[in-house]
Amino acid sequence: MIPQRIHPCAKPAAARLLFPALVIGSILLPAAAGAQEAAKPYTLFMGADISVGQGKELGPVIDVSGASWVIDVGGKPALVSAKSGPINMKIASSPKLAEIAANISKLKADRAYTFDNDPSVRLTRSMNEAATLNAGYHAAASQTSALNILAIATQDTGGNASSATSGQVGGGTGSGARGLSSSSANLDSATSSGAGWDLFFKPSEAYSGGYDALDVSFDVSAGRRLSDPYVVIITRFHERGAEAGTFKNLVYAKALNPVDSNAASVHLQQTGFPPGFEPLSFEIHLYNHGDEVATNVAPKHVDFTSEQAFDYVKTRYLEAHKDQTLPAVPVMGRLPDDLGARLAAGKYGGTFYVRVSREGLANEPFLNADCTKRIEDPYLESVVRGLRFKPALERGRPVDGVASLNLSQLRL
């Protein structure tokens, strides 16, 4: 069953809290300074925005279901399966900034064989075929002796000898192990310093078939529960016999069980490689509800303190909106754990207003856009002070402004 949910691209802009070229995965911002600042809770990494389809129209991937991709088509989920024909794919690399939400440990990756290409399986199959052929040989030899006797007998009587047709015994080939949603895609992204960059692989063996799979295992845990996670592995490899310096990428996706603070072991086999391939590097991308999750092994990741992360957001925002006039908008924040329950009880569900400085900071909440009717609520004030905003812009320059807020529309 495909989960009936709307991809983030269909949500109102205020609810998404997106920054151009960035995804602030969850609204989590500076709580207390000190330990959290020193821990650098944010990471900037090179994310992968994947779109697939069959034909010219591609849709953003929002989930993985069995051996199919789930994409967003007009706000509704749709399946894309290789069973229906060739899959076209586009992968756009983009920098993303988010709180580190998941930890991947005990990561191992090594070349392996699919079942049908495993030397031990091939050897066993060959021995079985040899035994079958040997039995057939003895049967054919006995039949030949009988035919020779018959030929002699008919020769003596002037009859015509019969001719025997020979049969060939061969072993069948099965489909072998298949990766979920495996597809080839040539990417133009720069060399990655991701999770697989420094892994060591087995040396090539003399066996003519060669390795044709990648065996990957790791443990994954998350500070906040990931209810609908899936993993995408992008492996860069060199095909045996291909021109030196060339490479291809193989993309593999697999749905995972919900991830929480307890480390869960994941083991998978990425298939679809040509025999004897040479792995160059590989990246692990983790997603939840279609949004990419920051991990400790994300490609090209750099850890930031909360203030460093906010400075980066503001800098990129100003660079992307030169000469534009725009209102202040919330972009990052640390919301209290009990806010969800308060919203469910009907509190703080309306729209209110806050003054936002040119630095992107706010303080008291107000009932009106003129900010003349202050809301006397210490709890709400603490929530507002924990938010960070894209500052208002006047012809590209940051200025003091007013932002409207509806806490029920912020992603918690």
C-alpha cells in the first residue's frame, strides 16, 4: 500500500520553511549556549534530490515501496516501477543544512557476488551438470552399442540402419538476487568525500566472472523517530574494459523500518553491476517522508554551531535575493517539546506578529501587524525568542521588519 501523504512540494510555503538551495530539515534552533554550541548540532552536506519517471515527465521521489519508487505527481503519490518499462532518473546535488538527525555506525562495504555469479554456486552447478552429462554419456554409449548390433543385424538381412539424434544437457539460469529500485544513472557531480570514499575493497580475483554486487551493512539510529525512512546508495564505479578515467553510477534504494534511538542493523546487497567492476566511491543518503536527513556520514559534510548555521543561512539568502524587497520569514528555531500538545488543545493556533531585526532576531509577540497590541504570554514569548528569521529585505538590503507567525503551520 502506498502511503497517502502529500509531498513537501505541495505544502504551503509557510509550512515548509525552505531556504533556496537549502533544506532546514526540522525546526530546531539554539537552545542554551555552551554545551550545545560546542557540540555543533548542525551539518552542511551535499544532498541528493532524486526525480524519476517513465518518459519525459519526471517527479520528485517521496518514498520507496517494495521494488518501486514513489513520486509526487500533482500532490498525489504515484508508483514508478521497472516492471512498466525503463526508468529515467535525474539526480540534482545541492547543499543542505539541517540538524544532525541520524547516526550511522559500523559501516562496511565490499564487493560480492550475486547468487548466480557466485563461484561456489557455479562450481556446484557445474559438478551437477557434469554428473548429468556423465550419466547421459553412459546411456548414449549403451544405446550406441544397441544400434551397432541392430545395424549389423539389418546389414545381414539387407535392411536400412536407423540414425539416433543426440541431446544436449544444460543448466538453467535463475534471476538471482535483485536490488530494490536499482537503476543506472550517469551523474555529473563532483568527486565525493562521502561515506564510501575511504573504504577499502577486495582486490580483483582471477575468476573470469568477477564481482557483480556490493555488500553493505551498517547500524542506524536517530535522536528523533524517523517513521518512514528509506536509504539511497549511489555508487561510483569503473566498468572493466572501459576507457581509463571513465565512470558510471549505480543507484539503489531500500525502504527501512522506523528508526529511533536504538541502533538497528541494516544489511543489503546492491546489484546490477557489470562483472569485474571496480568501485571508486559510494554515498549514503537517508530520507524520511521524502525529506533528506542529515547524518554523520553525509557526503561532504561540515559541522556547524547553531550561530554558524544561521549565519550561513543569512549569507546565502542575501546572495540569492539581491535587489529584492521581501518580508521577514521564520527559517530556523527550537520549539519546546510540549508545544505540539498545546496546539492540539487549541492554544496558540492563530496568527500573530513579531518585530524582526535586520539580524533576523525577534522578541515579543503582538496581536496586530502594527505591533501595538502586545500579547502578554511568557511561554509564547520564549517560543518567539527561540526562532530565527530571514530578515526583511529592501532592494536586497536587510532591514527591520514584521513577520506573521502561525505556529500550527511550522513543521515540528
